[in-house]
Amino acid sequence: MAELHDLTALEQAEGIRSGELSPVELTEHYLTRMDRLDDTLGAFITRTPEIARKQAAVAESEAVAARREGRELPPLHGVPVPVKDLNQVAGVPCTMGSRALTDYVPAVDDHVVDKLREAGTIMLGKTNTPEFGLPCYTENAVAPPARTPWDLERSAGGSSGGAAAAVAGGLAPVAHASDGGGSIRIPASVCGLFGIKPSRGRVSAGPLLHDVTGLSTSGPLARTVADAATLLDAMAGPMPGDPYAAPPLPPGETFAGHARRAPGRLRIACLTGAPIPDVDIHADCRSAVTETAALLGELGHQVDELSLPADDGIRYAFTRVWSVMAANRPVPEDGEELLMPLTRYLRGRGAEVSGMDFAGGMYAFRALAQTIADGLMPADGGYDVILSPTVARPPMPVGGLRDDADPQAEFAAIGQFTPFTALYNATGQPAVSVPLHWNAEGLPIGVMLGGRYGDEATLISLSAQLEQARPWAGRKPEVW
């Protein structure tokens, strides 16, 4: 017999609109599952049951009034959506995964949190993240490690590992996440979810934590394309003070609408070799791309093999900029000794980067984006989508990438595991991870689709077509 967490977010929202499902009932269902499973999955740093219950009661009253008055409700009204603990929620601790910030309680919401409130969603809590979101695993000193529900000995990835563990483990229907170097797509890949890294400027990072480098953005994690697209609709939109703004959809269109729209015949480049040197791509990850390319061909798309020259330049640029971002994170004067070894290492490197070197890294990002826009994906021709592995290996064991004794070696290992994802953070292009494949061990293996800047719509339509051809949401881990 189906339980409430078996329903998609859109099915839950429809039940709330019709009166067949109560936001209070739905919220209590997830709070009960959190009490039972969260210590195992490591999905949350802070749970907020009091806030969730209060929001659910308000959402239920609003739903009753809307039915009585014949009013429309927002598409995700009454649906639980936890927030990653890198983002600020007024009155709720925001640790950013760090012991140095366990006492920090912000006074204002981030813009994306404001939008989730306006959408009528319910906040179950703050999801787990590594310290300042710096590595691609979710292990810190303030919460248990986030584990993929498909194998509890393995990591849920990072830095949105808690959000992914929550959705893949049935502790939330969808989740807010964020991505500065792959932090939505990596957990999506290792947890068997669909994740969208939106275009630069699609979702506001304000009002206090703007990323002026343009690397980072909020985005959705979900079990289905339609759920993710609908959550992106709720989060998207420019706000005053934003340093970037992505091109808006035409009037009247939504990302959710594109999940119901055929993509048409597309020209797709298939990339299996890493764009940086000396990276070994696991056979499972190569096979996932090869099988996806064949499926795309069967669906009528033109798929061409693509080989990019391996270049260390963009890795060096990313490392410089990433280190400066780490060094720029606010840490209390007496908090440095509380930081993780990798964080201290990156902050030390960032403090040594000159203004000229930082600017050089930013110019390298712009040059890469221009090269792709002009040579590979021009609007009047070229490729519409780039297909590649999301990560270079299957899900890693908890602790498999972490090396407190040698953080420099750890950072190098992180780069080896994630050679593809940071490309789209550097250029600002949208990218998604699609959960089409599971290997012989039953572990999810994602594939990545990258699109033109501002064109999340094509990626969503294509992903929905793939989902229809080879549905994945029916696959559930044992903890489900």
C-alpha cells in the first residue's frame, strides 16, 4: 500500500488542493520519518518541527480558504521543502557545517528562502553540508556524515549531501540545494536523483551572501523532472542587488511547463574524456554515458562524439578562485582552530592569492564561457546539449575522499572524482544530473547534460523525455 512519501511533490500538492491530503498530516508523516531515519542517513543538521507544524497549520487554513473561494494556490503549496544549511533562515541556526558557527542565528532570510515561503512550502529543517560547502562529500564536525540510501557505507556526496539523502531516503519530497562546483549534481548522481544547477543569476543569492564570482547558485533536488522544474519555478527570479540576472522565460511560460513539452530533435555532443589531464573514468561511468547516447539516438537526436583537449588551466583558475572564496567566509576570531583541516588549508591558500591572480582566474572563466558560446554551442547552430559523466567514479565510501592528515592530497582527490562538474560553474551554464543508470552493485550512476546559458528549458524537456523512455522514480532503496 502506498504511503505519503511514495507520492511525488506534485501529487502531494494536488492532494492538498483537492482536500484529499492535509499539509499537517503530510508534515507529521515526514517528521516521523526524520525521527526514525535521520540518525542513519545524516540528512539534517537542524530539525525545525515547531516551525514546520506552524507553517503546515497556516498552509492548511489557506488551502481550505482557497477551495471555498475558488482561488488558485502556488504549485507546491503545503509541500515540505528543507533548506540547505549554507543558506540563512531567520531565527534558525546556520552552522554552514562548521563548529565555528554553531552559535550563529541569522536575523533575516536569504532571498531564496523568502521565495520558498511565498510558495507556501513547509521547512522541515536545515540539511547537512560539509564545512562552508567546500568538498564534494558531506562530513563535518557538527552532524553525522550524509550517506546515500542505496548503500549506507557510502557517501551521499556533497556539498548538498544532506538534501540528497533526505529526498532519496524519503525524508522530504524535494529539497533546496546549492552548487558551486557540482554540489547539486554530485549528490544527485550518487543518490539516484534528478538535480538542476541553474544558469548564473537564475536564483538570487542575496541579500547578504552574494557570490560575486558567479560560481554558486541554489537549485532543486528531486525524484522526478517535473518536481524539480516546479521547485525551480518557485526559487527563480531576480531580486534587487543581484550581480547577475539570467534571461527570463517568455511571458506565461514555466519550467514545469517544459517538463511536459517535447524537446524536438537536438544536436548533442557526447564527451567521455575528462577536460583535465590524468583522470581515470570508471567503466561504470563510461558505460552510463554510452548507453545514454544510444538512447538519445533512439529518441531521434543527433549524437556526435566530442573530444576536448585536456587543459590544466581551468583547474588552476578554479582552485585559485575557490580558495579565495574559502578564505572570505566569515569566521569568528576565536574560530579558526575549530575549522576542518581542508578548510584551513584552502583558507591559507586563498590568503596568498594576489589580486592579479584572482582576476586572472575570473578572466579564465569568462574566456572559457566565450569559447563554448562561440565555438561549441552558438545560438544559431552548433550543439544544443553536451552529454558527459556527472562524476568519474561510483559512490565513494564514507571517508573515502577525506584526508585530514594531507588536505592538499584530499583536494587533488576531489578533483579526480569531479572532473566534469565545475566546468558549468565556471561558465555559468545550466547543467543537470539524470539518474538513468544503476551498476551491478545496485549503486546509482548519474549522467550530466549541459546546456546553453539561460536554457534550462531544453535540459528539462530533454530530461523529461529520457525519464519517460526509461523511468527511474519507481526504484527505491531499502530504507525507503
